[in-house]
Amino acid sequence: MNAATQPVIETLGLVRDFGRTRALDGLNLSVAAGEIHGFLGPNGAGKSTTLRVLLGLIRPTAGTARVFGKDPWADPVATHRDIAYVPGDVSLWPNLSGGEAIDLLTGLRGGADGKLRRELIEEFEFDPRKKARAYSKGNRQKVALIAAFSRPAGLYLLDEPSAGLDPVMDAVFRRQIQRVTHGISIDGTAAEVDADAAELGAVLAGIAEPGISGLTVAPPSRESLFLRRYSDRNGSEVQ
């Protein structure tokens, strides 16, 4: 398998235990270059755990995970150079300005494209001069998004990326998703990404559910399908 056909993300039989709790139970996942892959699942299903494994932040209990064909746990520094990550809950250094935080985050990947950084700050209507401690949740989210999008990446890992954004800023976020999806891969856990996703995976009790990937129906139908699958598995209706 050459680099052109090799999945950007591939997990096989991925298991992760936390004490007696099994967060991932044999997860199989494959994401190709240029693909937007949405991830749905209830709280505690293992979505964020999967991202942490892919980032090399935690080690799998069993199974394998590959990012760009490499084990992220074995060499997380090298893997991170081509990954842009937006966490679900953005925490910043309180005494740094927003601009300084953006520069610090992009510096970990080689530095921002200055022109693109300025354009993103303008589009997101973000004031980079304020101290991070003064930012709302939405503005902290903007810091992470600007840092992620201001330097090209081979893989964007987005965990509830538009949480805290108003509808206008959500539209800006969607435009950035469309801009960067040429030849790269996005793996998002947010329902917002689902609106643009060509592939949709559901994770229930740490297991990827079959029969959902490849759907091209509208997001409400995807959500309904997920809720129905969840209800069938658990024997109760979810509203």
C-alpha cells in the first residue's frame, strides 16, 4: 500500500480500558485522505478516547492505531506536526493574549501562515489583544480554530469544534471546513461536522456500529438513525 492509498487513520480491534471500565471495545475505523468523517455517540461511548489514542496521548490496551501509517504512541511528536487538533473544552493560559496563544499553538506545528492568520482573525471577528482569562467559551473556541486553520495540516481532529459559537461564527467555521478538505482528512465528533460529512460513524459502548458509514441523507435523518440505533441497542427511546 503506497502513501496515496494508505488511510490517514486506521484502527483495528482498538481496545482501551480505564481500570474495570472498557471505553473502547474492538473499534475498527478507516478514514481516507480528503474525507470528512463524522463521529456520533452518547456521552461515555468512547469518542474523545478515540481521539486521545490517535493523538498519542494515551496508549491502547489492545489493538492497533495508525495515523499516516505510523503508531502515534511510539512517536507522538512527529505525528503531531501534521495534525491540527481542536479539543472539546478549550483551556488557555490566562496571562497570555489570544494572539500569543495562537502563536504558541501554531508554533508546535512549525508556525502560522501570517496572511492566513490575519484573515482568520478578521473572519472570526476575534480580538487577539485581550488576555485569555477575559475570553468567553466561544472566544476560547475561536483561538483553537484559528490556530488549527492558520497552518495547513494533513489531518484535522475536531472534538465538538463549534461548541460555543453563534450561528454567524458557525457559518465561518463551515467555510473553513470546506476550504481545507482538499486532499486532507477530518475526523470530528461534533454533530455540526455531520452536516458536511461524507462518512458518518456511530460509536455505541466503544464499538463502531456497521451500516452507518457512507450515508448521504440530511443531518436530521442521520441523527434520527443514530438515535434509533441507540434505542434498539439499549431498549429505551431517546429523545
